[in-house]
Amino acid sequence: MRTRPAHLQQGDLVGIVALSTPPNMDNVTRGLRYLEELGLRYVLGDSIQKHVHYFAGSDRDRARDFEAMVENPEIKAIFCASGGYGAARVADKIDYMLLEENPKIFWGFSDLTFLHTAIGQLSNLVTFHGPTISSIGHDDVPERTKMMFKQLFAPAEIYYDKNISKLTTIHEGRVRGQLVGGNLTRIVNSIGTKFELDTTNKVLLIEDIGLEPAQIDELLNQLKQSRKLEQASGIVIGDFTLAEPRDYTDSPSLDALFDEYFAHINKPVVSGFKIGHERLNVALPLGVDVILDADEKYLAVLPGVE
């Protein structure tokens, strides 16, 4: 079992960092208001308003910003302001022993998948796959998306079934295992690096945005040929947003593509989870045990905090 960070309390100080692309500050400002509604105080990292090419500051700037938040004993959680691209570039500049010695909540998704994997495997810490601060700064964010932050204030199990969204069984079965993964592109990007995702006996979560079916096919094929799908004990398929073909080629539907890869994989596979780049984004802890039941169509998740 990975170490679970301590839960938050009202009045706690949390840190906001940008480890990838510079965030939309208007959205960040609105997102911060919600943290205030939860009773949290916050401090902005230096990276939030820096711009170097398409990054929120240099690689070293962003890594130092993150480590400063880890080292500060007053800061109880680190929230990412935005995704985009760049987290992988700071992954080899972070002292993971520092986070293992000072465990605290790390929250984000999309591009941050690379760091979720690195922190989980090198710091042995549970992290949280949840919406960035800028992504909750939109007016039409569902209340359930915001409510998922409340799992940080007390240990609580999460039960996801068809009452939240329509779920589809691609292969039947039931399994218990540690939940890992996140953004499909960033999972594949990790292959061949020292941060390569270990899926052995794990329940693998995948989601992505803006990919044509052919691109999704390419990424799933690499997961298959690198034996990541074979080694996993189950597959949770989240949102694949804006996945329409951009030309007139004869592309398969996403359902057909998922059936091709998962219908005969001999392990439970369920699609339809609202996890990813939609307004409804159900945040889950990574590195905790879950039960994926493809027969009854539910995902039960153990608490991510102590």
C-alpha cells in the first residue's frame, strides 16, 4: 500500500503551482474562490504567472516551485493550476525522497499524469487525479465535480455506478487492485523512461482529449505491444473528449476500437466513466485499492487520505 497523505482541515494552507502550460488566470481566480468556499487558504507559486515559450517558467523554475511547496511544513496540499504540456520535463528534476519524507496531497490531471506516475512509484505516495484549479473556474462546472474535493477532508470511500453515468461492460469479470494511470498519451510517453508506468496487477485508468480514432488506436497498440494491457488486472475507460476523425478516412467508432482491444482481453473492462476532460470530472485517488466489477458495473475506491 502506498502512503496516504493526511486529510485537510478548514483553515489549512495549500499551494498552487503551474508545472506545465501557463494557466488562464481568469479561470484560476474563479477556481480559487471555490477553495476559499471550502475553508482553505492558498499561496500561489512563482510559476503561476511565468511564461517561457509554452511553459509556466523554465523547467528548473517549475521544479523548484514544486519542491518549495513540498518543503514548506505549513502547506498541506499542492494543487496544479493547469495542464497542457511540460510536466514530463520537470520529472527528472524533482527530489522524490523529499516528497516521501514530507507526504502531502498532490492534485491534478491530464499532463500531470506523468508526475502522478513518478510520485506514486518513486515517493510511494497516493496522489489525486482531479480537475485543475483553472478547469473548475468555468461557470458551468457541475456540482459533483466540485464536491469531489471534499474527499480530501476526511477518509471516504467513493462508489461509482450507473447512477453517475451510463457504464458499458466491454469484458466481464471482477477484480481488486491498485488504481494507476490517467491520460493515455502521457502513459505512453512514459514507456522507455525511468518513469515508465508499472501496470502489473493494477487497475489501469485511461482518458484523453482531442485525438482522432487512428491516434487512439496507435497509443492502445503501443500499450498492447509493451504488454501494459496484458499485465494489468482490469481497465477503467474514462472520457475520450473530441475524438472525431478530422478527415474523410473510414475511421472506426470509439466503441468499435475499444471492443477490438478489450473485448477478448480476459479481464474486466468498463467504459463510460466521467473521468477526464469533460465538465463532469470525477476525481479519484491513484495508488489505492479499488474493486472494478464489470458484471454489476461499478467501481469502488478506498479513501485516498488518512
